[in-house]
Amino acid sequence: MTDPRDFVVHINTPLLARYLKEKYDLTFDVVEGETGGDRADRFIDWLAREHPDKRDEIFVELNYINDLSGDRDIDAMIAIARASGVDVDAEKDKYEQECSGGNRDEYAMWWFLTHPDIFEVRFHHSDLEDLSGAKEWLVPDDKIVSIESISGDKAKLTEIEQKLMEKYQKELRGEKCIVTTLLHDNTLVLRAYIEDIPRGAVVFEGARKINPHKPEKPVFSIVWLYTPEDKLLRTKSIGRREYDVAPLENIFTTTFLSCTTSDGKQRVFDLKNVSDVVNLNLTCEPTDEVERVFVRAIEMTRKGGIWKRIRLQAGSRDTKGQGTEMIKEAVKDIGLDPNTWEVKAIEMQFVFKNTLGKGRKPQATVRITPNGSNLKNRPHDTKIRRLLKKWEIAN
């Protein structure tokens, strides 16, 4: 949201007045019959005239609420509430009455005011579903511990904060650190927020003076995603590039699993099992909840050090999943012998069954190379990881 007016125009006046009263003890008059545009203009003018000292803070907070006003965010907050024991059905009448406009912006505002703890949990979750590029480490069988033994151990959570501060203070970072715990499907998420080194911002100081280096300390985060069911630990830095995440993996494993990463294995992808493209067979069981899977593209290089790469790709209009057969035919026509050519990258399209009975069928296009994949953190990405292991593409 670049203009607060774009958000406020969708918020009915009683709900907006409730927000201002509860959060800032400000009284905003309700005007019957007022249009959304007139209300938004009156709000912007009133705030600038009567409460200029609060304006910036309110604008930033409205942007924060707006960021979590998508359909996926609202559905997620309802799910979090149910999992937390909140009787969402009992609040439905009040919910619908206060959100008289029936739009996502009002729903987000209502959750922010009525259940701020749930709204905050969603904030920590919101960017994790699309998280990709995490380093994956396979936990040995004898080192698996329960999610509860980690999330409930306050002493070790404090210990991991101290370890992170010690690691980053050598780089003039990490003077402050907070670790949060979240349960995301069957995965425990530990997210550490760490204070970064100061950076300069160009800001106004007074009416006529520019400060080109106003110091401010941003925050970056380290995320660990621990899934004991799949014996998997994923580690990722957000907001700051980490070229070597092994020390971060070790901070988690030594604190909670009583081992180091040398006791397990890194996840690797082996494309040897798909090199015989003509005989490729990607089978799924009914329990996998996959409607169809097909190859979208494949990249092959010549063995023996002779650099040559060929990319075969199904057309973008292949909506019926015929890409696999098309690429098999192309490989035969060109004469790409698996004894002299090897697969260096494969892109697969997964279409899942719609188990919710509403909306579109979940889909994912996955690119896999020996160096990694673009798998994310959505429920169907977990299913894909299991299939790749079953097909012996991943260890």
C-alpha cells in the first residue's frame, strides 16, 4: 500500500473508529451515509489537522494490517484461531456485523483488533509459505526429538539466542536477538530476529534540512524449519545473505538434537535416475493426492567434458499434462543416448487433487538441479519432497 487512503476507503466508519479509539484513544466521528471515498478523505484531513504527531505511526500500522489482508491470510488466521481453541463460529455474527463491507481489508482490521495474538502469529508465518532456497539437512533416526521438547524448553530457546548473539557480535551485529516458535502444519518453525549493523537513511530533520545518513538498525532473521516426520531440518537466512549456513545448522543441532551436522547428511538431488528420459516413469499412489505430474522441461549435457547443453521444453499451452510424452518423443527423434548425455536439470509440473472442495487445484512447478531446488514451504511442497525421495531423485 503506497497510499493509506487506498486502504481506509474499504474500512467502514464504525470499524475505523473502533481502531482509532482502542489503539490511540482518538475519537473519529461516524457520519451516516458517507461514501468510502469521502470517509477516507475526511480521515486523512482530520489526522493531519488534529493529530499530526500520530499520523506516521498510524499510516505505518495501516500498511502492516493491509499486508495481511489477502484471502490466504484471512483463511490462515481462521485456521490458527481454531487450532488455538477459539470458537470462530460463535463469533461469526459479530464478525460479519462489524465487517459490513464484506471485504478482506475489513476482515484483516477485525482480526488485528479482536485477536491481536493470532494476527501476530500470521505475521510471522506470512512470508514462510513462499520461502525457497533453504539448506536441507537429514536428521539421523536416533537424533529425532519431538516438536514439544523443543518449543517447550525455554532454557534452550534462551541459549540459542545467546549463541546467535555471540556469533554475530563479532560482525557488529546481534546486539539484540529474539527467537519465536511457531507450528506450521507438521513443522516447528524457529525464527530468530537479529539486529543488524546500522545503516544510513536519507530523512528530513526539521522543515528545511536533509540528513543523508540518519542511522537506523534494520532486522534480519534466521529460520529453522524442523519436520521430525520427514527427518528434515531446513535453514535459511532472510534479509541478509549467508554464504555458509553450516554454522547456523550446528547452532540448532547442538542445542536441541545433541549432535552436529557431521552426524547426518545434507539433502542432495541425484538426476541419474531420470537420465533415461525415454523410459522415465513418475508414478503416484492415490494417497499422494496428486492428480497428475508431468515433465515441463529438461536440460541435458554431453558427457566426457565436451560442453554442449540442450534444453527441451513443452509448450506453455500444454494444459493436459502431455509434456512428458512430448519430451520423450523429442529425445528419441534427436537421438540423445543416456550413455552419452546426462540430465542436468528437470522441471516438473504437479497438479494436486482439490481436497478442500473449493478454489483452484493446487499446482507447483519445480526445478531440480544437482545443486538444489526451488521447493517452498507449502503443504504440497512437503508432498513433492516425499515423492522425490520415493523416486530416488532426492536422498
